[in-house]
Amino acid sequence: MTDFNTYSVKCNLTFGDIYLQILAWMAVVFVSLAGGLGLMGASSPTYALIGVGLILVLSLPFLLFAFVTTLLNHIQLEPLP
């Protein structure tokens, strides 16, 4: 017979761990919107919409990667006696 150990899964993630990531992505969103509004004023609204959409779509995977890796780094497995 094999002896299986049981583990306790704990996550010690706090809001402060992801606070800077949220602020950085909000800065990316606001800069892309400002750039889009600047292009709207330059009589090229299609380029403005494409630019804003491209920046948001390309920055989203990096945000999700940062969130997931931060979450995985804060998960602890502790063997129970």
C-alpha cells in the first residue's frame, strides 16, 4: 500500500501584490485613449479606432500573464501531518 500525503492549499495574495499591475494597465489604457482622441482630431477616425483597439488587444495578454504568474507565486502547498 502506498501512503498518500494530504496537502493544505493556501493563497496569501493581497490587493497590494497586484496594485501596481492594475495601475500600469490603466496607464496604458489612458495613453491609448489619448492617442486615439489625438488621431480623431487629425481627421483619421478609422486609424484612431484601429490604434486603440490594437493597443488594448495586444496589452491584454501581458496583463493576464502578470496576474496569473503573481497568483501562482502566492499559492502554497503545505503537507498535513
